[in-house]
Amino acid sequence: MNKYFEIFVNSFGDYANYLWKEISQPTWNSYFYWLIGISLIFLIIEVIVPWRKNQKVLRKDFWLDAFYMFFNFFIFFLIGYNAVSNVFVELFKDGLASIGIENILAPKIQAMPIWGQLLLMLFIRDFIHFNIHRLLHRVPFLWNFHKVHHSVKEMGFAAHLRFHWMENVVYRFLEYLPLALIGFSLESFFVVYMFSLTVGHFNHSNFKLNLGPLKYIFNNPQMHIWHHAKSIPSKNHHFGVNFGLTFSFWDYIFKTAYIPNSGKDIELGFEDVDDFPKDFIGQQLYPLTKKKQQ
């Protein structure tokens, strides 16, 4: 037990040192600067060629969403998530070793060409995320957390990372098990993660791009806007539509795709969004104090 306690305690200082080194001594895989760089690119796009021209560049809640971007991926990790995650990973590895399970897939995966590893990981990870996303809408307890993301009233790239910290826990926990067992490298994970981040920013951006046939492969703002629609006039989509994160074809395969028109000026949110807390603290506390709701 002392080993896990030491991992927990040391993780705080280790992550603080890692974060400071990433900021002060950036390398090619410094997530901090990739996040800023990709965000600036989409901010510039929204300024130059906005889809909704009457929407302000610094739209409603822009700064709240910007804070969420840094909280969910740096502050939250610093104040405890990284420590708990490290303990879980060690327990998971020790648990597998205790029952004699070895990762027989890792050597085969790492023997694949790098492009094959990246495509396979992107495909598997996005399918996992698609199904987790559907769970967030179907399970009342999880939906109360996911409401934070759907409280966006004006769409822009930064809305991509407005979500409750509990979603970090749910996504990372459910994706870690299969991806760790398969044995993908950290380098592959970083590349796939940055690609998914870019597509996620694109999906939420105030931008219109004619993808042609590619719209049936990749998610896009004109598809994802309907996922955030306040109401869907269809009995067949009670729990929502367009759940894909990177790929759109999951929704076409599982019949959750819904794009009746461009969706340019539809109202966003959910039924009681006007009563939802507007500040960061209130949004964090809402799911912890609210009773289950459909």
C-alpha cells in the first residue's frame, strides 16, 4: 500500500515540474502550446470568414470557455486528477500481472507501420468516444454533468472544451482499458489526440466549409450544430443526434445522423438551459447537487 501512497503524493510535484518544463522548455509534443496554436488558428478563421456574421468574435461566454480549456487539461490535472490516475494505472498493471495476463497485442501493434498504428488507434478511440458520448445523453446521472457542455448558447471553437471535469474521468477511464490492453505508444496517442482536438475545434467553430463527400466521414460544424440544438422535432431521436466526435460515419451507421438544414441560426441548449448556472463554480456544483433528470 505504501507504493501507491508514494505514487499519489509524488505525482503532484512530478506533474507540476512537467507542466513548468513544458511551458518553459517546449518541445514538438508540448500540448500547452499546441492547444494555444490550434485555438489561435480557429480564432483567426472565425474573424476572417465567420459562418454567422452577426455573431461577435468574442461571443457570449467566450472567456468562460477559454478558462475551461486550461482548467480541464492543466489545472484539473495539477490539483489531483493526475495523482489519482497514476495510482489507477499502477493498480491496473499490478492487477493484470497478478493474474498472469500479458499484453500479447503490443508487439504486433508496434510492428505495424506508423501510419497503420495511427489509423487503427484513431478508429478505435473514436468508436469508444462515440459510445461514451451516447451514454452521457442516455444516463440521467451522466447527463447532468454533460449539461455543462450543452449550456453553450453561441457556438465557437472554444466551446469544444467547455465540459465538467467528471467527463475527463469518464472518458479517460473507459478509453484507457482497451487502449492500454492493445498497447499503443504514447507518441501515437499524442498525434491522434492532437488530430482529434483539431477536428473538435473545427466542429464547434463559427465556420462553414464545404467538405463534399468527406462530410460522410468527418464531423463538421453544420452537422455538430444539430447536436447542440435546444430541441429536435423527431420522436426517433429522444436522446439526441450526431454523437460522432471525429468521424461522422458512426452516426450514419447507427442511424443517429440528423441534418435537416444548415442549422445556422437554430437555438442552442436544452429545455431548462435558461435556469442553468452561468458561472464556472455554479456549473461545477450543479451535477453534484441536482437530482436525477431525464
